[in-house]
Amino acid sequence: MHSLETIVKRNEEAAERELRERAYDPTHCLNSHKGKRAVPVVWRAGTSMSTPNATRYRFYVGLVQRGGQPVSDEMQTRMARMVAEAYDGGCTMYPATGVWRGAVEPTLVFEVVTGAGGRTHQAVASALAKLGDQECVLWTSEPITSGLEG
């Protein structure tokens, strides 16, 4: 397994290459969450699978840095690519609103489903906190049955 720093760097390089090759303009990608730009993420499905002993992990990342500045769209993209790479190329992310120590803030939730063991979810949460300049990142896990059909 590669270190998270290596994964982040590799994803940044791949993202830049992919954006150049596809001439993709992320400013055209809008979501319905208060008119904010969606974070462009490319997800490539692997093989079909059915996993009765899978685990769903969620990472809750505040989008306001410690100094009060918003986490940039570019940094959100880096986070998404890092999470996706850490979990075999796939993740789902969605906007939310969170409350931390009495302050309401925009939040980004990353969700992954994996049947693989041995992942260090604390390390992923720590890397997200570092990238977003957060005091901490909440992560949860729950056992599920999952299927992926292509």
C-alpha cells in the first residue's frame, strides 16, 4: 500500500493530465446545493462484485478552515481524488450542513464501500483534516451487504 502523501501527489498529477486531455471545464459543473460548484471527480467502475461482508465508511469534512477561510474547490477535488485512490478508485461525495462546537458550517461527506480489510481509516481521516486545515474529521463505519453490477 502506498502512503497517503504518495497517493495525493499521484492523483494531483493524474487529475491535471486528465483535465488537459479532456479539455474539461469544471466551472460548467453545477449542483443544487446553494449554487456552489460541484467537485469534478472521475470514477471508473471495476469488476462486478457482491460483498456480503462489506463496510461503508463515511468521512465528514467541514469546509471552513481553522482560520475561517472556505476550503477551495481545488482542495475539495484533491480530497476526493485522495479518498477515491485510497479505496480502489471509487467514492461518493455529497454536500451537507454540519454543526461543530456550536457553529454551523458547510460540510462535505465522502462515502466509500469496501470489502477489503486492513485499511487505515484513521490515516485517511487525518489526511483529510490536513488537506482541509481542519481540527479533526469525523469518520464512521458500518457493516453492509453491497453489490456492483456493470
